[in-house]
Amino acid sequence: MTAPLSATQLAGLAGGHGDAATVAVLRGGQLGRRRLLTVAAARACHGEPLVRQSLDLLTRAEHADPAAVAAVLAHPPVTGWARAALDGAAGPAYLAALAAAAATRAGLTFTLTLPRPADGVLPLPTVGAATGLPLDSPVRLCGEVGTLRIDAGRGGAHDDGVRIEAGGGRLLDAGVGGIGWLPVRRTTPFPAVEVLIDDQDPWRDCYHRPSAPRLDDVSADRLDRLTVEAGRWLRAHLPAHADALAGLLRTLVPLRPPPSGNPVSATSRDALGAIALSVPVDARTLALLLVHESQHTKLGALLDLVPLHRVGGQARYRAPWRLDPRPVGALLQGAYAHLGVAEVWRCRRHEGIAAAFEYAYWREQTIRAVRQLADAAELTEAGRSFVADMASTLRGWRDPVDGAVEAAVRDVADAGAVRWGLANLVPDPDDVERLARAWRQGVPPDAGRSVSRVVPAAARPALTVGGGPEGAVRHRLLGAGGPPGSSPSDQAYAAGNREDALAGYRRRVAADCGDVDAWVGLALSAHHTGQPAAAGVLTNRAELVRALSHTLPDADPLALAAWLAQPTPPVARGQ
């Protein structure tokens, strides 16, 4: 069998982009997959008359206008419905709506009767939705060349429905029966590229955050305007990402904004081609969200064609932007998405110190993620090549950044490693006891024999830079002063008084071995006070030093870390 993508095309994708021909292969793969899933889902509905009628109508539409059928089956929620139907959790009504939408777009003459909708709403994917339908009667769809009529189906009456324009879903005749019509809204982020604003499809809600109800006109117009502006910015500054979005983006799904008000976005393997997001405050933020999720879309579409890693696997890797362990597939997804994020900030790094920090931060964190992936046994041969090409792109991004920014980024990145280890890694009790005996006897530790187990703490997926020494450093760098409630040792560290900070962190750890901020401060201060070996152990094996401190309460944790660094460096710690 011929490979769907050449080695050159795979390398282009791994570098973060992918040319037009590559994107076309990914798009074709998704369409083919949805066609197969639609047929399989129809068969799972056990040959109901509505299924046969719907498939016949789809076949007629395919013969009349293949592009019309492709446009409907490319609708991202189709995957989620089909999967649910295969699991017995969805019926044929959505299939009938797909067929009617395709036939309407193809300009066919047809009649199709659908079951009464439970909520009085009948969506026609990519076209719109009829509302206010009676709950006690089926719905009849009557297609003619150029128009579609939606009736309640009461005794053959034809004056209680709506008539819409087949092409764009525009309402032509409201009728008198109280049935309403909500056309699908559209936006054009790039010339000749139309993207649907999907705020009514019943299968759009497949994200970790709830989708928003239908937007009011003001919000919809604002999202349209921001999308056009974001597309214009991407076309001017990051044309390769603009091309990928133009080829793969089909719908924008509005999400309910979180209580924090911070913008959020998401994609789903059950709806590739859709990007879900809360409406951000400006176009450049939207551009960042679009690139982030476009990377997930490209990688998801690629994984449907080329396996890059074994399926499943233990959640044992550290994603530098999260506090919970991740399986290799999730780490690869995150690293590839943040490769795009780092490139956006690379483009914006001259906007000020905050933008320079974002660029240096995401570059460093993505480098650390890719470094772990390079050693992952779960990768296939294609996956190893893919990760190597990602690493090559990152090596090329050695743009100079202000020294204070680089130092702050290292502090934040190292602090994340300490926090992750303390939250998720548990040393073997026998190893801890062996090392404690060696300490008491004054002999070398042979710490390389100790490997910690991953025992995930309670779910805390977001790694925020708020408190602790790294938070104080970041606040000071950005001119915001110290974060509210920061401790004297954190303030001393951020002000550059590293010896004073180290003394404070030592006292805090001695008083409370569970003080995570103090352990972070101990690691960072050791690095800046001429103790790199101890700092390395505290950064990469903090859980082991803490466990020994419990067993050896009179031992100085900094001295323990320095001792563990000799005579051999610590090995990888169960990641």
C-alpha cells in the first residue's frame, strides 16, 4: 500500500506547518473517514425505513452534486454522531437531516418525513435549524429546485411551515404556523474560505467545556469581525498557519466563557475541523487560539492516517504545562500544539517584555517536552522521525532574548519540574531506607538505583504561574510587583537576594517538609548560589530528597541533595 504522505510531507508537518498538498491529504482523509463512519452508522440503525430513504437521498445528491454531499459530510459533528450511533446511543434522525441538507444544497426535488423532534428544534447541518415545531407530529421536508419547505406535517397542511432558500439557508416565507428558522451564520477568515459559526448543532457539544447557546446578533457579529481580523493577521505574519487553517477549519463552536474570563479553546478527535472557543477580547488572541487548535487538528488528522505511537500507554510523562502525568499521545499532542504557540509568540516577541517572556517560556517548555518524547519507547519509527523534526525546528529558534527574561523563564520551568515531581512521584520505601543507611554510615549513595513510581495526585491539570518564588519573579519582571501574599523569602528571591532567600527556604523546609513553595525556592536558590549539583537533584528528584528528609529529620536538605548528586548523576525518574 502506498503511504498517504511522503517523508518530505511528514517532515514539513513535523516542522510545524505542512504545505497545501499535505493539508489536502489530511482533509481528504477526514472526509473519507466520515463517509465510512456514516455508512457504518446507518447500518447500525438496523435498516429502518428512514435509514433507507436517507441513504437513497444521499446517493441521489452525490450523483447530482458531489461537492454538496462532501460539504455536508465534512461537517465536524458528523463523527460524533456516527460514533454514538455505532454504540447504539443515537438514532437515524440526524442521518436524515444530513441527507436533507445535502439534497437541499444539491437542488434536488424530494420529500422526507422525520420523527417529531423532542425539543421542537430540527437542525439541518450546514444550513440552519427550524424552531417551534410541534411536539405531537412528524416533520415533513419538501425540497424543490432552489428552495426547501419545512412543515409540521399535520394532515397534509402546507401553510404552517417555513420556506428557505436552498443555497444559503435564507428565510423566504415564514408561514403562519409559528415555526421559526435560524440560519447558520458564516464568517470568512481568508479569501474564498467560508467557516460556519456552529452554535446549534446537537452534536457539537464534545469538549471539556460546555458549548454556548446560540449567540445573539451582537456577539455573532463580534466573533465574525475578530475572525476576519485574526485571519488577516495570520495571512500577513504566519502564512503557513493561515494556509493550514484555510484548508482544515470548517466550524467555530462558541464555548461558555469560564468564570475567570480568560479565553479558552479546544478541539476533539470526534470533531476534527471544528475549533471550539470562547469569544476573546482581541484578534491577536483569537489568532493564537486558532493556531494552537489548528496544530491539534493537523496532528489528529495525521494520526488517522499514520500511527506515530502505540495506542494507550501509562500516564507517566511530564507535560511542562500541566501538573498531572500524561500518556505519550497526550504529550505529543501538547508539544505539537505548543510548537505553534511558541511560533506565534516568536512572531510577536518584539511587542514588549511580556511577549518576549511568552516566546522564551513556550520555546523552553516545548523543548523540554520534545526531549522527553525523543526517549519515549512507545513511538513508532515514523513517530521518532516526527519528533526529531520537531526538535530540529526548535533548535533553529535561537533568537536572542533579554537575559532577565531568559533567567525568569528558567526559574518558572524548573519550578514546574519540582512541583510535578512532588505531586506525582513516590520513591520506593526500600530505596529511601537504603539511602538513609548510607547517609548515616557516610558512604556514597548510589542514588542511580532509585527510581520513583508515578502515583498521580488529585487532578490539577493547569500549571499556573501564580505564587511561589517563580510567581514573584514573573510579577517583578513584568513590572507588576510581587504577587499578593508572597512570602518574605519569595520577595527576597525575586529581588535578587538569593542567599537571604536560601536561608529562608531552609528554615521553612525544616519547619514543614510539606511546604512545596519552599522546596521550589530551595532548588532555585541553590542554582543561583553556586550549588548546581544540589540544584539539579532538587529540580529532578525533589520527591526523593523530601522522602529522605522525613527519614532523616536532622539532615540539611541542601546537603542531602548535594550528597545524592555524588558520585553519579541521578537517572531519569520514572517519566
